[in-house]
Amino acid sequence: MKDSVTLVGQSTELLDAIERASLAAALNRPVLVIGERGTGKEMVAERLHRLSLRWDEPFIAMNCAAMSENLIDAELFGYEAGAFTGATSARRGRFEEADGGTLFLDEVGTLSSAAQERLLRVVEYGELTRLGANRPLTVDVRIVGATNEDLPALVDKGRFRADLLDRLSFEVITLPPLRARSDDIMELANHFARRMSVELGWPDFPGFSREVRQQLRAYAWPGNVRELKNVVERALYRWGDPATPVDALQFDPFDSPWRPRQSIVMAGAEPAVAAAEQRAAVSDLRAAMAEYERDILVRTLETCRYNQRAAAEALAVTYDQLRHCMRRHGLLRAATS
């Protein structure tokens, strides 16, 4: 079973994106897939490949952000023996590996200017030159790029080539975030829970309690479908009881009273001295505690994209308690304005 983000759901926003991908699949043209992390960009790229005439040829994926600028050229275009120190033998690049098929370039917006220039030549002419080679090679590759960045804005800032963007954007498919697909949340949660039940050897998935269902629907899901998958699978394995509905969630696996916190160290001071001076600087304990509480509220609301029910869940307080704290710190009006 492949561990990847699954395109599950019946929301209009998702179905529109899937339909556009299905229509574009048959055309031998580049496609850009835009979306936040965890929305399923690689799944759309795979769909474009499977529904194309290239379906029985290679589908090669590469995360451009995971490669240093020095490695990008070698990974994409390959190299000859002796092209650089350590190149003891020739190696094909991702373009050659994908010849006849599809090359999925994730985080394409992170490519360096030099890599963008070489990529442009492949898109335009179907030609590339390995590092250290003198003669070009011809490849037949369909490119699907993906990013969570605003590429036209990067063009305006001089960080992405306008001519390359023109050639890559024959079709642009923008995937909706999970918060815009609220009707799909429980369908996805049940889908991942049933798969996890099989992995755990449970006879059946016992379902979620009413409170857990409410928490799943109320949460803002900044990590989208991938985060939902992690939360659901973690909840099942920790619950450990296949006979009763799952009644506990943990959205943040790092949440712990023993979680390491970044120390505040003053320039030129030893940690112990800095800590002492930090404590000495607090002359009004109540004011300091109030400021600390307000800071926690602000940061949690920002993380939850000002979804107050999700913030209450993250802080382990009730919705009414959160609203009371917000009102005390003058945050209620700012959050609703």
C-alpha cells in the first residue's frame, strides 16, 4: 500500500480540480499544480501521468527543494565520467530516466537561475547536455511542476524566469486547502482510520466519538490532508481498543510539559547569568503572567488561522473559556473584525 496523500472527497472544490487534471492528462503539455503542503500535489501529478498516453512509461519524481544548487544540474541532466571530483562513471539524470514518460518537479519555484535556464531549453527543444559532455541528447518528457509559492509574484521579484513560467503554465491546477473542503474531513478521516485498522489487525473500525468528530471538523488543518492522516492514524494506534469508538486526539505530537524550549540568552552573557537577569527584570509577576498568557493566545490563534474552536482544542480549554481569555486581553474584537 503506497503511503501517500489520497484524493478522497466529494466537495465541489476538489472535484473541479480533479476534472481539470483528467482533461489535461490526454494532452502532451506541461502542467503546474499549485497548492499548500499536504494537499495532494503529487497525487494529481500521478493522475495526469496514469490517464495520459504515457501511462506505461516511467513516472519520475524529484523534490527540487531537497537538492543543493550544486547537485541540481547533476540530478536533472546527468553527468559524464570526470565531469567533477568524484564522478568516476557516467550517470543518467532524471530527464533521461523519465524519457518517454513524465517528470514531476516538486517545489519547482526553488530552482536556481542556472537550472531554470537549462530547464527552459529542455522544455523548448527537448534537448539537454550532461555535465562534462560536448553533444546534446534528445529526450521526450512531459513536465509536471508543483509549488506552494506564487510563481507570478516570484517573476515580479526576479526569482523566476517569465519565459519559463509561460512554457510551464499551459494548464494550472490549484488544489483547495482542507479548510475549504470541510465536508470532506470526515470522509477522509474514516478512510484513513479504516486503513489503519487493517494495519493494526483490528476486525473493524469502531468509529469516532461525537466529541472527536466535532474536534476533527473544527480544527483548521494547516498541514491539510497529510496532517489529518497523521492525526487519525496516531489516534487509532494510541487508542488501542478496537471495540469502542476512538475518543482521544492529539493534534500536536510535540505537545508535552517536558518539551525543550528555546532559551533566551543575552548577548555576551553566560546562560545562568542571563537567566538570573531575566528573572530579576520581572518586577510585576501578575503583569508578566498576563503578558505571557496573551502571547500564547496570539500565537495559538495565528497557528490555527483564527479558528477559535481549533485554538481552544489546541490549548485544552473550552470554547467559552477561550472567549473569556480573549475578551480579558482585548483580543476578541481584533479576531472578529
